[in-house]
Amino acid sequence: MSFHAKLLTVALCAGMVAGCKAKAGGSGAPSESPVAATPQQTGDEAPPAEKMGGFDGKRAFAHVAKQVGFGPRPSGSAAIGQLQEYIQAELTSYGCKVDTDSFTADTPAGRLPMKNIVAKIPGDKPGIIMLATHYDTKLLENFVGADDGGSSTGVMLELARLLCAKHGGYQVWITFFDGEEAVKEWSDTDSRYGSRQMAAKLAMSGDLPKIKAFLLADIVGTRTPHFKREADSTKWLTDLVWGVAKRLGYGNIFLDESMAVADDHDPFLKRNVPAVDVIDLQNYPGGDVYYWHTPEDTLDKVSAKSLAISGHVFLESIKQLQSR
Ligand SMILES: [Zn+2]
């Protein structure tokens, strides 16, 4: 994704790797300094699943560790092929029905094979609730994307384990996009390959208008998470998710400030699908994700507790959407 907050653009871009894209709007002060992280590789700090609506942060963390173990996973790499097999095998083991869409994308590095993976949970009401993450990692040397790519993919796999066991209500589709990251520099044509492919495909098939809500997670694993309301996201859906978070006691994490971020929800927003992006992109020095798009985005940056918090909020938000 790319990030843009008018007031902070200069300071932020100065601290970032190439590709900062200022957009418009946004507000908010820099967050507090990150707390000293104690590296731990087990996810043991995850709250008990029964306190998190059944979401097991330890399992989500194990998925992140597995992904990091494959090494850098840019689109078209052998490592992302291993991850695709892992995602499909996990989903199948939970009893999910899995659809895949293999396609090729013309990128600044040439034509690359890509694959979207969707777990489809049947429903008896007309309509689809769509959850999504990207699972590719940015093409950078020694970049394993534990938080950027890994964290939200771990959350979605754990959500699939819980949700594929339940049928009824609206259909729930859990989507794993390839090609979110820019191959060279973020632009409308070099980024979001998977989500653009899927939105276009669903528009053609006639399924797009059936999507009641599109909920995206990206970069949700940091030890000091703060989610600002993504400025372009659909207001009622953002209100719903942030309202759930507040009721669950996460009002200090889901903040009422806003910030505009370009991400995989955009191709759906553009086609009038209600969409929300839950992302922590405080990527400046001293921010929550100071390690964004650097080789420092490693497993020790990811907290099983943070994964469980976003998982809990997604689970309860789906319950709310199912009752509408
Ligand atoms: Zn990224």
C-alpha cells in the first residue's frame, strides 16, 4: 500500500524508502515511541482464544512464522509458490471450499504469474461478506514481510479455520490476493494486481453487486498497533468495525483519527462496493511500523496478541454484518 497524510508527508517521506505517495486529507499526530520489543518466537503472549471470540493468536502467529520461513515471497518467486500450496492446504484442512484464479500480470519487471486464492463459505441469504489480505511480499533484498504480508495472512487463515466450520447467513469469502506490492514504484498500474484482477472478474461475472461488505486487513501484527480510520473507506462500514472494536475494549487501538491509504480495497471501492481497510501504516521513524519495507520487518516485530485483537474485531464485525 502507499500512505498519505497531508500534514506529515514531508517528515514521513524523509524517513521512508522510495515510493512515498502523498495523497490528501488525513490527520493525526505521530504515535508514541515503540516499546522495546522482546523477541519471542512462540506467540505465547496471545490471550486465550476463549477471550477473543475463539480466535487463537498463537495459531495465527504460527502461520506468520511459517511464511517467514519460506523467505522473501515476491510475486512469481518459487517461495510464493510454496506459500500458495501452504495456504491452499491449510484452507482445505479446515473444510473450506477453495477457488483459485491464476493469471499473468504485466509488470515493470515483465510478465509475472500470479494467483488469487479464495475460501468460499456457503450461505443461505443472498449476499457475500468478503474478507481479504495480500500474501505477496515486496520485492526487496532480504525482505521477509513478517508484518507486511505475513501478519494479515496469518489472521485470515485463522479466521478461515473458525468460519469454514460455520455455514448459513450470507456467504463469506476469504480472499488471499497476490501482487498487492508494487514491483518497482507504487502507481495505479504497478500495484494491487490481484485485487484489480478479482474486482474486474467479479464485475464480469455479476457477483460484484452481491458483496455487502469488503473488509481488508494489512499490517496488523505490530507490537504497538494503532489503526486510524482509512479516509477513503466506506463510512458506515468503518463505523461498524470501529464501534465493535470500542465495545470490545480496543478503543485505544482503533483510533478516531483518519489517514488515507491506497490498498487492495481501492478496486472494490471504485466499483461501489462498501469497503474498509484495517491497517497500521505509521511507518516513520519512531512509528509503530518503523521497519516498513525494510529488511527489519522480521518475525520478532510481530505480536500474537496484536494478531488476536484484529482477529477478534473481524470475527465480531462479521457477526454484526450477518445479523443485518
Ligand atoms: Zn507493503
